[in-house]
Amino acid sequence: MGVPCHERCAAAAGSEDDGGRDYATRPQLAIAALIHLLSRYPASRKPALAHAIVDHLRMIGDDPRLDPALRDCAAGLIGDWQAYAVLSGDGPALPPRLPC
């Protein structure tokens, strides 16, 4: 994806782009953004929002400046949120269910 993460996050959450976040020097902003995105997902269930959450979980999981427990937690949730993106409509269609 060629669009910077902060722009995808703003678009996915339905908010204006705030000019970017300085995650490189302030990793706690990625955590704050993740919390914001997580709070918006139940109301929208947008695939783009689930993908933005995955992006932030990856950033947090890969950032050696953050506590290992936080990184492990974030990394462990990536698969779940990838599945939520598929379940919310961004992925291969599921085969039709056969009547019982």
C-alpha cells in the first residue's frame, strides 16, 4: 500500500488527517492510535479499519523500544485482526452455506 499509515488510519476511522504522527520518535503515539482505532471498529466493522489496526499491531510488535510484554501482546493479536478484516468483507467470499 502506497498510502502512509496515518492517512489510512484517519480515512478508516472517518476522521480528518491530522498531518501525520511521529511514530519514529514517539512510539507511544502508535499505541494511542491503536486504542482509538480499536474503539471505532465495533460501530463500523470496516475492513480498512481492521487493516489499520493490523498495521498498528505490527508497528508495536516490531518496535524494540517498547516493553516486551506489550510487543508480544500486539504480535499475538495480528492473526485475529487479519481474520476480522476478512470477516468484515475484505477477502475471498465464503462458499454459500448448504441448507440443513
